[in-house]
Amino acid sequence: EILNDIMGELMEITYNDTEPFPEFENCFEPNTHRTRDLVTKYRQLRNQETNASLSASFRPSYPVLNMGFPKCGSSTLWEFFKCTGLFASHNQQGFEMLDLADKGNLQPLGRSMRGRAQKAQGHFQMDSNFGKCAFPQIQLLDELHYEYPNATFVLNFRPIMDWIKSAKSHHGMASRWQDCRVPGLKCSNMVNTTKRIACDNFGIQRWWCSHVRHIRSFVKQYPSHELIELDLYNATESAAVLADLFQANASCWGHANENKKIHKGEGKRRKRVF
């Protein structure tokens, strides 16, 4: 209901289909200042500890959960944590999580995993984008908090229209969203259920913005979670931030699952990481 209320507020905004609405520009940009403050916090804790082995333990809590959208760096996060030697998951087990939650299971993420994956220190794509879709980072946020009250959240950002273009080009992902039943996503077909109409750019932007605002508000309400916000187009800073926070090698951060066709000829203009 919170997400739908936010969406109702955003509906009142005059919209230009080619650009994000400036009144809520902060929804489309990472709060890198807060993320830098987090880096400073753990750096100071490590510097104050005289025991080197204990000093290394000062870092954000596991598991690390990617709370962002698909085609926005989930594979890059996954590859980063694997490179650091940690066990990470990219299982897209959202439907199983929703089913477990519907049956009253209060540990939908852990119970949806198998074998060694139950001890994963990071989960970097829980959502599934087929059928009615499953987005645990939206639909099961309270359950994730109950199961992992100290989990670290990550939100990756990239220019909104570039992300929409990527989602539309990735096996028709954005087109499939018209069949989703996810809080905050209101497509044209919700008005006329007898006709399938693809989600327009405005509807997708509203969805993105409402989710970012909801995650930020949730972390403010439950400060046991820490939120890392990263700019995928600032690869140098994102690599340095994660390397510092998790005492890893910055070279572990790089390209993963990039659509070469979409971005052909643009690599010289800016470095892209997905």
C-alpha cells in the first residue's frame, strides 16, 4: 500500500516521455555521500583496533542483499563477491520464496536455497521476470528483515532511460512486465485487462522511483540494515567503495552480462558496468 500511495503522488507530475521527471531526480541517483560515510565509519573502526585480525572483521554484515532491479549490475555484484572468495548466489528463486511465504514460512530466502547455497554471504538476484513475476526485494521486504535483521542492502544505479532501454532489449524483459502483479508497477494494461499493452516509460520510471524511496525509508525505519548505493557508471568509485568496505581487491569489480550490441561504439564515451 505504501508503494501504491507513492505511485499515486507521482501520477500528478507533468511528464515528458523522453526524460525523467526532475522533481524526483534524487530517486534516480545514488546517495554516494551516505555510502562514503559508511566507508569512513568502517575505516575508523579498523584504525582504532590494534589487533589486526579483529580489525579485518569490521565490515558490513552478511548476507549482502541486492535490493535493486534486474539489468542493473546484479551479475557484476555477484562476480565481485565471488572474486573476493565469498560464496554468492544469483539464483533468481523469487517464485519459491513467495510460495514459502504464502505457506507461512518466515525464512523464505534461506529455505529456498539448497545445500551450500544456504550459507551464501550474498544474494544478488532473487527476482524472477516471467509470468506474474516475483520480486522478493519488493514483495517480501518485511520477511527478509525478519529473517536477516542485520543484512546489508545494496542499490545499484544507472541512468534511468539507459536502464529501460537495456531491460527492453534483454529478451523482451520490460515487455514481460506487463503481465507482472508487483506492488508499485502500474502499467496501461491495468486499466483495460482485456488488452495487453506494454508498460510505458513513465510507468517503469514510477516503479523505479517508488522502490528506491521505499528501500531508503525502510532502512531509516530499521537502522540495523545498512544501505550501500553505487553508481554503475562510476566504476572507479564503486570498485574502491566495495574494496574498502569488504577488504577486497578493487580489480574484482568489472563488466558482467553486458549487452554488447546495445552499447556498441559507446565504450569510449564512458565506462559501463552491468
